[in-house]
Amino acid sequence: PELPLRKEAVAVHLTRSNPEKLGAFLGRLGPLADAAGAIYAFNTGLPAMAHVAAGGLGAFVNNYTNPWDVAAGEVLVRACGGKVTDFEANELRYAAPGRMSVLASKAHPVSYTHLTLPTSDLV
């Protein structure tokens, strides 16, 4: 059974490669912190997404990552009935150049209400 996000932990990746993107992401985490039971800095995509797939985390959020850092994690989350998108709820586009935002969740509705963040200043 799915838990409300308020009772789940959410992992975030805090990018070290781009201080500007990090600052923008940190500035937008208020709604997520208010909605989640706990927030953890989990600075690696695949293990965090494996925890989402297994039910140990309610969601994983990363605003600035390379596609290869999350591709295998997406397979795990989807195989366990979860959902993986960018911050605008689009499927991840691995052929697109550059970095991407990632939201992996077991897809309880509140997660997309509180975790979907505008990408214009984040990605």
C-alpha cells in the first residue's frame, strides 16, 4: 500500500558540478520539505532509485543529472510499478543532448503536486 508523502522519505541529489543550479534547486525545496516526512541528500541516482523501487523511499528528485546516471534506475522503478519523469512530467529523453531533471516516485498523486518544480531556472 502507498503511504502519503508526509510519511515517506524523499531523496534529493544536490549537484556539485554547477553551483548556480544547486542554489536554484535549494531555493525551491520548501514545498517538498513541507510535504515529505523526511529529506535526505542521496547524491547518487541509481541507489536512490533502487530504494524508490523497493519502497524504502517515496521519491528521488534530481534537477541536474547526466542521462547515464539514472537510466538503470529508471528500469528498476518502472519494473516495480513506479513512474520516472522530468520535472514537467515528460518521459526522460535519453537521446536529447545535455543534462536532465529527474523525478522518480511510486506515483502517489501528492508527489507530483509537491515535487513538480518549474524547470526554467533549475535545469
